[in-house]
Amino acid sequence: MTIKTEEFLLNLGPQHPSTHGVFRIILTLDGETVVKAVPVPGYLHRGIEKLAESRTYTQVIPYTDRLDYLAGMLMNWGYVYAVEKLMNVEVPERAEYIRVIVGELARIASHLVATGAYAADIGGLTGFIYTFRDREDIMDLLEMISGARLTPSYMRIGGVAADIPDGFIEKCRRFIDYLPDAIEEYNGLITGNEIFQARTKNVAVLSAEKAIDMSLSGPVLRASGVNYDLRKARPYSVYDRFEFEVPLGTKGDCFDRYYVRLLEMEQSAKIIRQALDQLPEGPIKGKVPKVIKPPKGEAYAEIESSKGIMGTYVVSDGSTNPYRVHFRRPSFVNLGYLDEMLKGWKIADVIAILGSIDIVLGEVDA
Amino acid sequence: MAKGLIKGLGITLKHFFKPKVTVQYPEQRLPLPDRFYGKPEFYYDKCIACNMCVNACPNRVIKLETETVDKKKVVTKYDFDQQYCLFCGLCEEACPKDAIKFSKDFELTRYNRPDIKIEFVQPDQVERKKEEIKKAAAAKAAAEAAKAKEQEEQKPADAGEEGS
Amino acid sequence: MENLFVNMASGMRSLLASAGLPDAATNFVLMFLKLGAILVYILISALWLVYMERKVSAYMQCRIGPNRVGPLGLLQTTADIGKLISKEFIIPRCADKKLFLLGPILIFMPPLAVFAVAPFGKDMVAIDMNIGVYYFLAVASLSTVIVWMAGWASNNKYSLIGGMRVVAQMVSYEMPLILSIVGVIILTGTLNMSEIIRAQEDVWFIFLQPLGFLIYLIAGVAETNRAPFDLVEGESEIICGPFTEYSGMGFAMFFLAEYANVVLVSVMAVTLFFGGWHAPLGLTFIPSWIWFLLKVYGMIFLFMWFRWTYPRIRVDQLMEFGWKVLVPLSIANIFVTGIGKYLYQTIRW
């Protein structure tokens, strides 16, 4: 006797506990196996690029916070870097160092969320709470320096908003010294767990060629073994003065994508330590006119954000408002291969694969 | 084989007996840094109605209205529509006189929507300020008048002197 | 203390007898009272376990957990249930209304029925059935059907997937569960729960059947749908599995039934492997029923500890693990136990 079977459609999201926000995937399932997946982004679209056109150059900064709200500092940086390039502004050294410090702190915070949320996606909620406990320290540090936890709006065109407050450096050092213990704890609870490994190893293997073809970047690319980190490949700011390694994965499976982030946190801590040691004295803001009016022209600048290469394209028509601002959002680009990656895996793997890419919906939908 | 599984159990059990990190919020509060952006505060007397904050705001949260009394600008309205505020601090940065500041008060929820909007300027404040200006103007005018009178009084005297 | 409940029962019996009731009626009333007491115990236990779970999880996650409602937050679950009762019970338009309503009504039946044969202390068993273990296995697996029915009736794809997972998981884990118990039955030669406990007077069966216990533990966790085998609910994958569409008290019933099942599996584990109400190390001054409950809650703590440490296994891995690892292991366990018993008997003779 043959049993008549049928594929069926499952709407995963936009309201779903583990799509990291309001992401929607239309799955065609054969039992529990995914036959076809159609990702539908756009539920958190706020039109930040369009909004930027009616704001002055400085006023765009708070909006960039809301792109990747888990690493707002890096988003600030990407934007001001492009405007500085457009205006040919020299950024003082101290400001560059402060940017590196807060930027790497934001990267650690973002990776902590990625790690914890991934553990929760796989089903272990406790890892989530542990990473958030440690992220709280970073949030305190960022709050101390910028006045806000998630949306710092800290960087300014030509420098940063304010100098380092008293007690920040000591607190930062204390956190950096504590971080390795925390990472060891995550390794014990999450990474080393056999069930976790069974769930993630050899799942959705992404080859280096495919990753490059789809122009993926960040930990997702490096997990496939491609050594491409803008901080090393094309050093911007003062990154050429620090010693650090670019952690690489070997296989390009979910486990590698997860583990590369853990390793990157250690490297970020290393960079912060060096930056704190080398921190020079001096002004924190370059010579920038009060009313920012860049000359006619355009500029594109890229930085390595926690999710990948964050590019900002700014076109100026000579007025106080940008003519056009475009953000190359790494989360969005990294999703490009999702439908292919999901094919043939189970429903549970859909969550695991989506989590391993580490998307932030604010950035995907902009 | 199950080394990782047992190690994980060890970690959670260790934390079972460790001190907790929870802060019992309404009773216990963490100290906030000085730069915290909480509820905005407006210092009426410091404001010179230069409109810098209004122009600095990305979301046009601030409504500033002035009245000219005796060639002097008097702020009659300074509305801060908090629901659209991004708490970016650009207004504070733009202000040349530190008239707008952010306090550490972060409990900004309100029961009614109209309460969200903060109207900083009270009518009596405006009246007082207007009065002050008027008084100052009057005093000034009086002083000037007195001065003029004095001068005038001196003038005839001078004239008289000249005449004599 | 030791005979508190036994004395209560016999006092009640003599009271009823002196009131002039015939024997049959006395027995009936007494049985009714016993079952009522068990029902009250299950409900209070479920409430307490929700609280305990929240506290245990909080403590393992560096948190404090509920501490506002009542002293130490003890009334938190009561308040939660109060809230759930007052909520609207929404029936989806396309749901099979009768089955949908029947799910939460029936879900408490199997655990309640099974508790009738659970020996809570010396001479403290509502019905001393001589096929107790068999009865437990037969009735406990009924809840599969009810959960599947709820999932099917909801007419929701997530519920359907959850319901299918229930059936697959239960069928594959019932096997090792039963086979792991067979070892104990070989050793005692009886299916009566009280007899099994009495046989553990000198040595608990966990020392004679360590592999059997391990298999029982794993299969038991899977039977109760708890992490790492909580695929049925799989919060991060299929929202809440078969209970996705349930709201208010309907949801609360499933929620509490899960805990009733946890108690059930723990009670069985204590009965079969931890010597039931026998006091360890000769600490007999503590009443037997307190020992029994202590052991049960120790087992439940173990379940909670697992849940808050481990991530979730995938559905194909679950099947693989069940059929390729647990079933062969449990069969091997039976084999070894049989040979062991035979050798022991021959040498002794």
C-alpha cells in the first residue's frame, strides 16, 4: 500500500520566537524536511536611508544607531567614516583610539548576543542568560562613555562626542581581564556540549567559493576559511597598530560560524587592551566647521562591523543635507544564501542555520 | 563521551550556589553615569531663544516660540514632545547656554498620551519674564530719561555758562 | 508520624463502621477519599513544581526568580493560575471544537489514574494492584493520544507537527522505558509495586541495575517531554507544539499535566531503583513517606537540572538515539540481568 503524501507550507514568522525579530520564512515542508524556503524580509523597514535625506549630516548619526542596534557604535563609525572621507577631515589620534575601544566593545557585545541567542535557538536558555549577564558590563561601559546603552550616538563627524570619563579605563580593564573566564564558561556550557555539537556540526556547510560568490562577509565568511577581515586586509583608522589574529573556521558549518565569534571576542579584547595601553593625549575632535557642508561629490567607506562589512555610500550636492545615503548592511547581504542553505534540513535546523548567520532585523530591513 | 554533558551540569550547579546578579529594581537601583540621557530639563532663565536646539534635533521634537517684548525675545513656549525623542543629546550639545539638559530620571512612562509631551514654560514664568523686561526697559528708560534730563539740565546750565 | 496517614485511614474506617455503614460502602467511601487525597496532592505538587522549576532555573542562571507574590514568591503560581482562569478560552474557528475542548479535560486523567498504584510510604498505596508496573506503563502512555488529539484538533500546522512529534517520540521511547524496567522485574519476579520496594530492603536496584536506571532516566526525560528531549514543545522551533492554540485554563491544564507526568516518572524511578520508602543508611526515624517524597523531589531536581543545562536534540537524532542506542542497550541489559540471575541462583543452590 502506498501512502499519499503531500508537501505543505509553513509560515515561519514574522511572529516567531526565534527569528531574531520580525523575519519571515515561507517554508515548503515534506514532513519535517525543508523542500523550499523563501525568506521575506522587510517587516522592520523604517526607511532610514530616505529619512537621512531630510536630515543634516550630523542628524543622521542617531539613525545609524538603529541599524544594527546590538552594535550601535560600529554603525555610527561606518557612517561618520564615510562623511569624513567625503569632507577630507583629519580625525585626531585620541579620537581614533577611543573609536577603536568603543567599537571593539560593541563588537564583543554583539557577539555575546549572537552566542547567547544561538544557545537559546538550539534550546539551552541558560547560555543566553550567562552571555547577557556579561554583556551588561559592556552596556554599563558604553553608558558611561556615551550616556546610552544601545543607541549611543557617540561618534561625531571628525571625532567623538565626549572624552573618556573618569574611571572608564579601569572598569574597561577589569572587564577585559574577566572576559576569558566568561568565555571559558560558555565553552563549558555551550561549545563543549555534545548535544550542541551534534546539532551544529556539519549542518549547512558553506564552501569558501560559495561564500565569496554571494559576497558574504564577517564571521559567516571567515567560518568558511576565507581570511578576509577589513581590519587586517585593508586597515582603516588605527587598526594597523595593533597585533591580533583573524580567527578562521575550517568547515564552514554552523558550529564554525558560532565558534569563530567566540574566538573573535578574545581578539577584540586583545585589541582593546593594546588600545588602552597606547591611548595618546590630545583633542577628541578634528577641525570641522560648525555647519557641515561637504563639497559636491560622493564617498564610499567600509568598516568591519560585528556582522561583516558595513559600507556607507554618501552623495553630497553641496547642501547641508546628504543627497543620498546608502548602507551596505552585512546582515542583509549575508542572508542572500539562506534559501539555498536551508534546503534539505529539518525545521529545527532552520532555526540553527538562521541563528548562525546572526542577523539583526534593524539592519536587514534598515 | 559525555564529558561535555557532565561539565555543563557542573557549571550550572556551581551557579546554583553562587551569589545572584539580580538587582531588585524599584527598591535597589544601580548608579547612573553622569552622561545618562533621561528626562530632559529646561532652564528658562538661561535660554536665549537662539533656536539652536530646535535645528539640531533630528526629529523636530522641540517647539520653541518667542515673543518680542521691547526688542527682546521672550520664550513663550518650549514644548518637548518626548515620544519622538531619540535621546541622542544633539540638542544639549548644540545649546550654547546649557539651557537644555538631560537628567537621570528614566521612568518616563505616563498613563495618558497628552502627558508625554512636556510643556516646560509656564504662563506665569512668561509673565514674570515679560514684566522683568518691561521693568528693566522701564528702569532703563527711566534711567535714560533721567540721564537725558540731567544732560538737558546741564545743557541750559552750560548754555547759561556760555552765555555769561 | 510514621503511620500518620495509615492511622488516619483506619480511624476513618472505624468511624464509618461505627456509623453503621456496610463494609462495601465503607470501602467505597474510603477509596474515594484516598483518590481525592491523591488528586489534591497532584494539584498542589504541580503548583509547587512550577514554582520550584522557576526558582531552580533562576538560581542556575544567576537570577533570583519569583519573590514578590507572597513570602519568597510562593504564591506566584497560584496567582498565575488565577490569571489564566480569568482569561478567555479562545477556540480557533477552524478547530475541531469537540476534540479541542476534550484535550485539556482528559489530559489529567492518565497521571491521576496511575497515581492510584503509587506507593507513597509503608502501607500507603491506594490500590495495591499485583500488576502495578504493567498498569503504570499501559495507562501512562495514554497521554500520548490525548496530546496528539489536541495537536490535531487545533488545526494549526505547528500544533500538527508537535502532535506528530509526540507520537513518534513516545513510540520510540516507550520501548527502552519498558525494556529497562524488565531488568528490575526479572530480579524481583513481581509486578506489584509494593513487592518491588520490599525487595529493595537490603540493596537498591540502582546498584544492581545501573544501566537500566540510566536508560530509564533518559527515556523518562523523553516521556515527559523535557529538555533535552522537549521537541514536542520545542519553543524555539514550533512555538509551543500541540498547545500553541490553547489559551487560558486550557493551556494551564497541559502545563500542569506536564508536571504531574514529571512526578509520575520520578515516583516510578524511586519505586523501581531507589528503594521506594526505604530509608537509606538506617535513618529510620524519619517517616517512610517523607523519605519517599524526598527521593521523588530529588529526582525532579535532576530533571530540572538537565533542562536548564542542555540544548535540544534534533528530531532525527532523537529517533536514532532511541532505536540505535537505547533499545539495543536495554535488550543487552535484560540479557545480562537474566544470565546474572541464573548464575546467582545456580551458585547459591
